[in-house]
Amino acid sequence: MIQTCPISAKRVDSNMVRVIAAQVALMTALFLLAAEPFFVAIIVYDYSVRALGKISLSPFYFIGNCFLKTFDIEPKLTDESPKRFALFLGLTSSSFLLLASLLNLSVLGSVIAVILIICALLESLFDYCIGCKLYYAIQIVKGFFNHARNIK
């Protein structure tokens, strides 16, 4: 059974999302190896411009687009809303990672980085989006409470 979003009919290319997730995992791994906040700043910048809808300013999107065109990979459309929710979770977690890095909170930064890598790798390798699963769970809970209020 395919999960669909009851809120939005907009669709995004799941293959592009997976290529971008691979880049996030790579940059986060580079951060862990080099302990340079610059790598996380790139991630935060990319998440920010995509969250603002300025996709043409996204370096990860540009690289992903070149990759998908080079290998002639057909788009695989999926609901936008869960992916958008996951995007904001990524933006939030990478922003906290950048802050932890700048404040020299290395243990906290490492924990956040590992979680970010795990989520990005699950998306990239297995097309399994943790943020999307959270989105659907929230929608179910919201639907339950909305239904309960409408019972007379």
C-alpha cells in the first residue's frame, strides 16, 4: 500500500531526494573526519535555500540534477509534504549540529552528526525516510484528535 498525503497534491522526484541525501551523508561524514564546521555550514545553506524554495541556489540540487541527467535516471514522483517535513527536520538538526560545532560541544555534535548520517543513508540507500514516517504518524494522531472533536 502506497502512503499518500491528504494535505497536498504536489509531487517531488524521489530519486533527486535520494541523491541529495547521499550528499548530506557525505558532507556530514567529512565533518566527523575533519571536525570542520565548514562542511556543516554547506549543509545548512543547502537545506535553507531549498526550504525557502530557492532550488536554483542549492549546490546539492545542482549536483544531483547533473548526476540524474548523466545517468538518464527517470523521475520517480512521490508526495511533497512528507519530504518537505523531512527537509525541515534536516535543516533543524544540521543547524543544531553547526551550533554545537561552533560552541565546541563535540559529544553533542557527534551524536547529532551520527543521527543525521543514519537518516540520510536510510533515505539514500533504501528509500526509507525517517522524517516521512514521523510526518505520517503526526497526521494519524492529528486525524484521531480531529475525529474525536467532531463526534457529537
